[in-house]
Amino acid sequence: MAQSENARAAVYMTMAMAGFVVNDTITKFTSSELNVGQIMFVRGLFATIFIVLLAWRAGAFNVSLRATSKLVFVRALAEMCATGTFLIAIAHLPLANISAVLQALPLAVTMGAALFLGDRVGWRRWLAITVGFIGVLIVVRPGLEGFNSFSVLTLLSVFFCAVRDLVTRKVPGSVPTLLISSVSSASVCLLGAVMIEPMGGWRPMGLSTVFLLLLCAGMLIIGYQCVIAAMRSGDISFVAPFRYTSLIWAIALGFAVFGEIPDMFTLAGSIVIIASGIYMLYRERAVDSQLPAAKSTSPSMAPDGV
């Protein structure tokens, strides 16, 4: 593939990561005013409207829901759990910490593909997975002062994201992607509605807050469009590592908006996780495998059901 196309794809992927982190930043900012359930519902409602309109225009609803694979609904359940745990954690943890742990998602998916889907993973990639999860432990540092229950929620979010992505690989190709996204988004929106009352009830929102949540949904849509453009115009093995620019955006926005400065544990663990992930992609390219770390995970390396 031409170098110019790869360069263009890298720009698209970097823009996508910026969009996703802007979404996370706004979500964290509004969490001081609204409970997680209300954020999930309102943001999810906007995003669901956008996605459903795109799906309707693309004819994705021509497939009968009765004929749709049950795996779509299993995926939606995993997405609901991933999004719920992620949003609760993001309200209480620095953006850089959450972003760093989420970088381990490709490693988790590759491990799950080997254990449950029969993918062949050699000792080098198993070593990369092991080292990567050591990096995760450095970031969350269990047993030390920086560890808390919200760190556990971040790990649970990675687990549910991995389940979602592994299930996605088994969904029949006849099921349109936009239909899958519509079901997932609507499911998360419904979960948010259910969570509003237990988490403190509905709070009045000003126009500025509504606009911010609308912007959240818009950033997600823009991010996914940029990811699609990146994957279509560049080599996957070249483009995929640019997902890790999300950590740079998270550090920058965390400092600019919340005054957060990553400590040495977060930075050291992040370097270990990213190095492991990039080596994983290199090995997949070298052995000409199906690239589970590059293709099967959500583009944002985060819950995408908003």
C-alpha cells in the first residue's frame, strides 16, 4: 500500500482517538453534576438516534430481528456491563489511568481468542500478553496506596469489552454492522434509564449540559467514521498502533481540564502495556495470523455502546 495512504490513515486514527478521549473528558466533567445513569441515558439517547438514522439510511433494518443472531443480544449485554463499569470508574479515576488500563484490551482479546476460539498463539505472543498484564498491575498497583475499588471496575470493563469483541467475531457476516451498533446503543441507553433512580434520581439539566452530552454523542460518531476511514485506507498492521495515541490525548486533556498529572507508576505501566501491544501486532504480521489484536477489538479500546 502507498506510504501516503498509510500516512492519511494514521491521521484518521489519531483524529478518532482524539474524538473518543474528548467524549471521555466531557463524560467525566458532567459526572460532577449528573449521576452515571442519567449520563448513560441522555448521551445514549442522542447516540442511538444518530446510529439508528445511519442504519435506516443504509438499509440495515431490512434484516428481521427474529432472524438476527442471538449473539447480537449477548454482545449487547456485554456492552451494557462494559459501559456501566467504565462510566462509574471514569467519574472517580484520572483519565490517564483509565486509558492506560484500556490499552490492554488487544492483549485480553488475543488471550481470549486463544483460550476459547482456538486461535493459535505462539510463545512470543503469550510472553507479550504476560508482560502487558504486568504493566496493568503496575498501573492499578493492587495493595498500594493508589489502588481503589474503581480500579477494579476498570479491569472489569476491560473483561466485558473482551467478551464483547470475542462474541463479535462469531456474529454471522450477514448481520449488518449498523444493526449490531443500534442494538448495543439502545441497550445501553435502556440500562442508563434503569440506573437513574438507584443512583440518585433525575437531576435538572441546563442547556449547556445538554449540549455537552450531545457533543459527546457527536464525538463518538465522528470517531467511528474516522476509524472506518483509517481501516479502509491503510494497512491494519500499520494503522492499529496509532490507537495508542489515545493515551497521549488522555494525559493532555486530563491535565488541561482536571489538572491531573500521571504518576510514575501510571507512566511506567503505560510504556510496558503499549510496548507489549505493539510487539503483539508485529508478531501477528510476522506469522501472517488473523490479527485478532488489530481487527477484533473496538476501535476506541473502550466501551462503544455509549
